[in-house]
Amino acid sequence: MKSISTLVGGCLFLIASTGFATSMTAMDKDWTCSTNASSSSVEADKMADKQMSETKQSAADSYAMAAKNCRDCTKITCEMDD
């Protein structure tokens, strides 16, 4: 009886883990990142903030852009657009 319940439990685990494996998040496109940096009066900073919010690219590239334009930020937030 114990081996049957172990077998059933193992099968349920495999079914559940297979479901997660097929719905992996794509990391290569449709990501935008933003920072909580304070507003800037410098035109280059304003343009960088706008570009960050409008440019969809890989997660790594979006994060790198946000880190480069962080100024006085303490947080970078990244989201994938469906």
C-alpha cells in the first residue's frame, strides 16, 4: 500500500512539474525596466527615462539600461509585456 501511494505521489509530482516547464518565461524579448530615480531637469536624463519605459528588449538589456541610467535610484523594477 505504501509503494502505491508513493507511486501515485510521484506521478502527480511529474505531471505538475511538466506543467510548469512548458510555461517558462521568455527572457529574450518584451521586457521593460524602470527605476525609482528622482525626476531630473537634464534633457539627457529625461530622454533616458522615456527610452527605458518605451523600449521592449531582452531582460538583460533592459536591466542594463536601467542600471546605466539609475542616477540616485534605490530600486530597479522590470516587467514583461505580454
